[in-house]
Amino acid sequence: MAERAIHIAPSILSADFADLGREIAAVEAAGADFVHVDVMDGHFVPNLTIGPQVCAALRSHVTTVMDVHLMIAPTDPLLPAFAQAGADILTVHPEAGPHLDRTLQTIRALGKKAGVALNPATPPEAIAYVLDRIDLVCVMSVNPGFGGQGFISAQLDKIRKVRALIGARPIWLQVDGGVTPATAPDVVAAGADVLVAGSAVFKGGGASRAEVYSANIAALRAAAAHLPPAAP
Ligand code: DX5
Ligand code: ZN
């Protein structure tokens, strides 16, 4: 099989919320491929983060891909607002609504790429009949709601199954939660090509200490390529 390019998607959930514009510029300068924005509603998940207005404010700071992960229920009423806010990818949870196929059609009709995120207990087959409507599958390797949780290794089997379901389709296979240089090799070996990482990218850094972000992203890339980390 051809080598897949690995994309790194820092989750700004672990960034400094008082300085998000500069944090985004810093991780992009450090080599991020996507900027992952975690939207939480305090209902579908037990945490509250940001809404469409903040996404719209962040848009002008993103020069790569604005990857918006919607952990909200219901999802459909807010899709136009997040599309208007400038998201490039809108990822929804099938567990958050009754009509996934319709939701995915709505996202594409809004001109956006459509993603489906699978909670740890949701089987890979949840995407089996919507594969032609999606651009990204996100395997959650933690229960959504918080950054900094431990990777759930049972999800490796799901990543392999999703990779097989995707086949030759041009669909990204993203993994979200607990991705670090320690877990990335297994995640990539199982078939992922987009690694979301919050704490592993932002730890030890700050917009004024962006060299830390470069080192953290390089460590993830090296692990994904099964290379030893670069000397400090
Ligand atoms: C969890 C979010 C993740 C999270 C990842 O609900 O969807 O994107 O921020 O954070 P880490 O990489 O710290 O597990
Ligand atoms: Zn996420």
C-alpha cells in the first residue's frame, strides 16, 4: 500500500484561551496541518467550550484547515452557523442525532467537508452506509469532553476496521484523544492519517515559546514515522 501522508491536527482545547489567535499562528508556524476546534455543549458532553461566534473570530487566524469537531446535540440547527463561521470540515457524532445521513447531506450542501466521529463504544459499522457522503472519519480514543485523558487501546482495533471500510475512498482517518509520541506509532500502524493532539502539542509551550510547539509536533511526526525522536 502507498505510504500515507500523516497530518497533525493540534486541538486548541489545550491552548491558552485568552490568546487563541496567537496560539493558532504559533502551531501553524510549528508545522500543524489542521487546526482542530473542539465545540462542546455541556449536554452531549460534560464540558462547555466555544460556539460559532468564537469560531468566526478565529477564522482569520487559520491559514491551514479549520477542522471543527461538533460535540453538540442536536447538531443540525447549528450547522449553518458553523459553516458561516468559516469551518472547512464539520465533524458530527452519529450518537448526537437520529438522522446521520441527512446531517451529512446538509454539511455538504453548505459547501463543507463532512466528518463522522465515533465514540469509544460506537461500532465502526456506524459509517458503513454513509461512506460516500463523508470526507473524514474520526475515531475517538477517549470519551469526548476533556483534553489530557489516557488513550483507550481498544480503539486500535476500530481504527483497523475503519481503515478497511474506507478502502480506496479519499477519506481521512483521524484519531482523537490521548495521541502522544508513545501512542502515535500504534495509531498510525492501525491506519490513521490525521492525528489530533491537544496536550501533546501544547504542553510546555506558549505563543511566545513557539519552539516548544515545533519540538512537540516534530516528536509526533517522528513517532508516526517510527523514527527515534530528534536529539534535544
Ligand atoms: C476530546 C477532544 C479532543 C481533545 C484531545 O473531547 O475531542 O480533541 O482535545 O486532547 P488530548 O490530545 O489532550 O487527548
Ligand atoms: Zn476533538
